[in-house]
Amino acid sequence: MVKKLLLFILTITSLTSYTQEDYYDDVNLQLTGINLKDALATKIISTHSNMLSYTPGVWAASKITDRVIDEPDSVVLIYGWENGSDSDITNDRTRDNSLQDAGTGATFVWNREHVFSKSLANPSLITDNPGAGTDAHNLRPADKNRNSERNNYKFALDSGNSGRSSITYNGPDGADTRGWYPGDEWKGDVSRIIMYMYLRYGSQCLPTNVGVGDSQFTPDDMIDLFLKWNREDPVSDIEKERNNYHENTSNTYAQGNRNPFIDNPFLATRIWGGENAEDTWGIYTSSDTEAPTAPTNVTLSNQTLTSIDISWTASTDNIGVAQYQVYVNDVLTKQTTTATSASITGLETNTTYNFKVIAKDLINKSEASNEVVGTTLADTTAPSIPTNVTITDITDSSFNINWSASSDNNEVAGYDIFIDGTFKETSTTTTYAVIGLATSTTYSITVLAKDKDDNKSAQSTAVNATTTDGASGGSASELFFSEYFEGDGGTNKALEIVNLTGGTVSLSGYVIKLDRNDTGEWVSPLALDSGTVKNIVPGDVFVIGNGKNSIPELQTYSETNTIGQVDLVQPVIEETNWGQPVNFTGNDAIGLFKDNVLIDIIGEFGNGANFAVNKTLRRNGDISAPNTTFDLQGEWTPFPANTADGLGSHTSTLTTTKNTFESFKMFPNPTNGSTIYFSVTKEAKITIYNVLGKLISTSEITKSKNSIDISDLSKGVYILKINSEEQFITKKLIKK
């Protein structure tokens, strides 16, 4: 769309025609494809003679190049759309240029938006020294809050004003990360900036890294999204004036180079193909009105389960054929340059498709070729039989089944699980959790694989699994939060999760997510198995901490920090993650998810009311199950800020008996000796596991027989589970 705001620069006269700029006189503009891209890249690199500093260079340049007509003391804000008459300051399109962000925490300010986000470049763009991170062609004034909302999200398709897109990708918020739409008025600006950065800095600034789109129809790493935006949103006066200023090296803050795609958007079409963008110079579109002849003799060959090869006789054209497009069932599926054959992949088995080809020169399309019909082969081959079937995490009512993946001539679609010869369910992964079983019962388990055409393998070799008798101290069916630490030191944050299931639980599939400031959206997923600890043994806890914790208990356990309790550290990367999701405050909800299903929560989703500011919350000992409704009064006990003495263990008191472990002690720890001692008031069972969850030994202790021999233990960290009178706690032991 046409920009409504025009810039006013006293030293420059706006262009009144679309004639080719003298800047390109030494560039061969008759080149096409990658050759033209390389020629333009050479030009903008060689003329980039003034590398601006981030401060004050870019600040000063922005105040000149992005001034508003009739308001020379104001700057235009990218992503904005409103004149300041409503109460939302983040959507303003202009702001007084004196209100630049000075780092004081003020909100009604503007700062410098890296359109090609710093962290999406590889390596990242830096601003400490002049270079890619300080290139003024990539930096635009933006409202500070809207810039922060954009964050480092990739650009994605949408319509209307700027904001988070409905298009999702696998990004910082997980598989359902929503992209960023710059707004109808700014999408062309964005696309041409990304194209410039790609030419200027090459593989450091790939379009595929900053946008959500398809690159299969373009050479190298351009995506269709930016070609579409370049075509739909014409160049604005804002862009033209920025280009003019930066070419003129007599201007104090000029770089010396131009953005070619602002001067003529059709250059993108000439390099990367696609539908025609505007040819503002008129040197390409005005001279050719003759379309190529239609391709002929379209033939198909080499049919497989999922692919068919296609070939054709070349078209002719008065200037030259630039591209062929292959349509499958009337959908554009493949583009070539001058090649007269292609392999069409990703097809369904035993399926009939219609094929046709169209030829293009730089401007015009031919008629479609003759249409031909082809059918992929039928699949009659079954997958291989699943192997290495194993049973883990056995409790009194459940266990997990794991196996090695099968292979197939096409694609394995799933696995059928059989319990005692009866079909149970289909899994699309190589693991399956069986629940609702009887105690002390032996079950026979087999697995078969099947493909998309329902060809099935034979069942695997049967394995047996016996559930426990229910007396192992397990009382819960699932992991749940047991402690919440929101300290008063800014980054002193930790979460504790307990395993009361009675069996070792794999952390695979468990994720915590954050609902920041009552947005009503789960973001910043952290997989619990992303560290070195992969399992939680019965009765043990798993502690997640922020990477900048300053309290010893909130750090990792070591010989020099024997009170450290953290198992998984979430590093703090400033301007990227700030330790999310372990940077919560007392009004942010935290969710525990298993296989993308919420199973436990601290705080109320979508409600920003404070519930635990500068507090420790400890789950009551009589709680035996997670709860997706936060019950602060009924399930949690609050403690003052920085209370960390309970972190690293959780006492379960699921009976009315007095707490057996009120005076429990274990010593020495760490130790390089062969014996450890316990102070207990009742008989207790000591179970030792390694950090992988493997059972090492079991022992009995009493008030008088209060030691166990650990001479067989090698150096390392161990988990001790102490059971007594249906209560238990866990402790870490270091053998030096």
C-alpha cells in the first residue's frame, strides 16, 4: 500500500521519475539469476565506504532519514499505524525524535529495530563495532515496546496491522511459535531490507532464517514470502529518501551504498523468479510482449512409490526462456531454470496425478503444455519387525514400553501395541505408557509396525513385565511440582519436581512452560531431559534453576558446593531468553506438560494477580497427584523469601503418622570413606541409585544398626531413597 507519511530531507530533492539511477551504470543489468545477484552484491559492498557506529552514528542517521514531512523533529516508527490519538502508545507511527531510548526504563520512547533480527543471523549481528549489526539499511526507528513484542520472531504471513501472526513454526516458544507480521504498510519495506542484507552479508543473513516460507521455488535461500511482500507493497517515499541520503557521501551519516530493491523491485523477480514485481525503471517489462511457445512432448518416467520423473521439449522465445513451471493437479509444484526435466517427489503411493508444464520468460507466460497422467506404484511391502523391546518405569499400575524403530521401503506410519495378545493402542513414536494395570501381575507385550498403506509386520518377540506390589512407597501416578522458589535477588529462581510414582520415570516428553504477565499463552518451553539427568528415581526430586542464581542451594551440586541442588540449569542469554521460562515472577503461571498435555500448574493461567512474590512455596506432604487447578490454600505452604533449606528433597507424609524424618541425618557427605551413618528413630530401608536411575543396592538400618557399607561405590553422585513407615525422603550422596 502507499505510505501516507512522506519524509522531508532538506539536502535532497525527491525523485520525480522512475529512470534508472546513475549508481548502476557500471552494473550489467541484463544479467539474470544468481549472476545478477552477485553483480549487485559486488556493487553495494564496494560502495559501502562509511561504516556507521551504532552510537551515535545510527541514532543520528535515523533522525535525518526517517523524519516526517511537516514535523522535522519527529521520526516515522516502523510497525506503527496510528496517529497517537488512542491510549495505546505502542501502535504510534510517529514520535518526537528527542524521545530516543536512553536505557532509563522509560516506555514512551523509540529505539532502533534490527529488521533482520540480530540473533537470527549466523553469526549473530553485533553492535559493539561498525559492521553488519550497525548497517543503517537494516535499522529503522520503532516504538520500544512494539520492538520488544517483535522480539526475534521470524516474519510470517498475515494481514492488517503489525502483530503476532497466526502462522506458526518451530521457534523460541516451541513447535507452535507464532511468527511476526510487520503490517500491510511495512511488509514491502521489510522484504526489501531482507533482500539487501542477503546481498550485502551473504550466508550470515539468509532469508530462510528470518522468515517463514517456502524456498523450493527460488534459487539459493530466498523464500516466497519476501517475494510476495515485495510484489504487493510498492516502494514508498520513505524508502526512496533513505536510499538517496545514504548514497550521497557528502552527507555526514551516509553509508555510500543503496538498496537495489528499493530502486527497482523487479530486480528481485529477475534474480529469484516468481510473479512479476513492479519494474520501476521500465527497462524489462516495456520491451517484451511475446510469450514463449508452450512446452511439448511432455512424458513421464521412473515411477516409484512416491515420485515420478517428468521431461518435455524446450519452448522457444524471442528473447529467451527463463523458467519452466511444473503443475501437479493444477498446483505449482516445481520450478526449473532452463532444464527440461524434473523429478516430482513427495507423492502418495498408488495415486494418479495430472501433470502439465508452462514456460516463462522474464515477463510473459506460455500456454500450458499437453496434460499427461501418471500413477505412483502400489506399496505391498511391510515394515521390518520392531526389535529391542524393553520395559521401564514399572510401578504397581503402569510401565513404559520402548523399542527400536522399524524400517520400511516407504514410511513407517505407526506401531500397534499388544498386551497379552490383545490389541491395546497405536503409537506413532517408539515408546508407549501402559496404565491402569493390576498390582503384582505379569503381562506379555508385543509390538508390530505398519506403514501408510496398512502393510503390517509380524509381532515382535514377546517380553514380560510384572507390576510391583504397591508397597514400594509410590502413591502418585505422575510427576508433579513440589517446590517453587521466587527469590528477592532478581534471578534467584528455581522449581522442584518430585517422583512419587514408586518407579523410575524418564524425563522424555516432560516440558515446563511460562505464561508471562497473564498473556494467556504458554511460551518458552524447556524440555526436562535437555540436561545430563534423564530420569528421576523413586522418591527423588528434579530441580531446575536459573543460570544466574546466586544462592548456593540454587546451583549445581559439586565437591565445592555440597548444598547445591540444581539438576538442570537454564542459561541466561541476554536479549534472547533471559533464562526463560525460569525467570518467572510472582504473578506468572508455570505449567508442567507431559507430551504437550498440561498435568500440573503453579499460578493461574491468564491471571496476572500476584500469588507468590519473593516467596518459597512448598507442596504439602499429603499431596500425591498433580493438579491443573492451582490451589494455593489447600496444597501449598508459603515461606519467606530465599528459604531454600527444603530444596532438593521432598518429604511425603501420606499417612496420619508423625513425620518420621523430622530428626533424620546422614553423614559424612561428601565422603571418601567406606561407610556412611544415619540418625533415625525408626527402622528404614535405604535404596541407592546412580544418576541414571539404575538400582545399585538396598540395605536395612535401625536406630542401633545405623550405618551401611559403600566401599563398592566408585567416585560419583548417587541418589539415596530412605523409606520408613510409608514415608520417604531422598538425599544426594557424593563419593569422592
